[in-house]
Amino acid sequence: MSKVLFEETQRNILSFVIPIPLAVAFGAMAAIQIISGKPIGNHPAPDIALVLIFLLMVAFAFFVGGQKLKTSITEESIAYSFGFFTGNSSINIADVKCLSIRKYKPLKEFLGWGVRYNSTTDCYTMSGDVGLELTMANNKKILIGTQKPKELQLVLETYFKDKLPLSDEK
């Protein structure tokens, strides 16, 4: 097995911001309504509905919050995975024509973060606006977000000089 030159795991903590408070609110409403036996509100939901909504919110929070983008680079390959959506993908360095770190506009180019596609690029990002762009031999592009662009650039300059764009191509 090859030595790992770069490794990064990103999580999107903001994924918990909406589902967790909603789960707590519905859980509290369900508990109060079930324990006290008094309906909450003018048009109370049945107890089972409150419990089901609570359970769905908890499941959603763990599903979305459990997503993470993992990137690992060795001299032979670039591996990445994006939680439940992509499984583990590995790209042989020999199949890559060009590697570069680039700033991108997530909303304009990909309509947000996550697993995204446009006409030229497959994109895997958690947050931010900097990524490793791979141009494959067939000119397909893959953009993998990073929160460590300086560390990644150093790895590219040290191990993959022949894959970096010429200065006038940037």
C-alpha cells in the first residue's frame, strides 16, 4: 500500500442546525401531550403523528449530519467518498491530465454544495469555495472541495509537478 501524502475529512456541522431543534421541539410537544394527556394547540396533532415526526427529524439529522467528504492522495491515486451518496471512488493518477487548486463559485457554478454536476464537472464539496480540480485524460473534470488548500498545493508541487498547469493556463 502506498504512503498517504494528503488526507482530509470534512463534515458539515450546519447540517444539524435545523433538524436538531425541530426534533427537540416535536419531542417536547409529544412528551408533554402524551404525559399530561392535554392536547397542545387549537388543532392538536395525534400523539402518534408527533412521535413519528420526532423520529423522522432525528433520523434526518443523523443522515444529513453523518455525511462527510473524505479525500486521500497517494503517489498512485486520489480517493474520495461523500457519505452515503458516492461510496468510495478512486482515480489512478495516470488517468489524470492536470491537477490544480482553484477557487470556484458554489452557487453560480453548481447551485450549492454537496454532490453536484454541471455540463463539464462533477463536484463533491461540503462547504467553502476552494477545491482540487482534476482534468481527466478524456477532459472530464472532477472538483473535490478542500479546507486545506495550502497543504494540498504543497503536495501537488512536491509530488505531481508534471500534472500542474503551466503558469499561463491558470
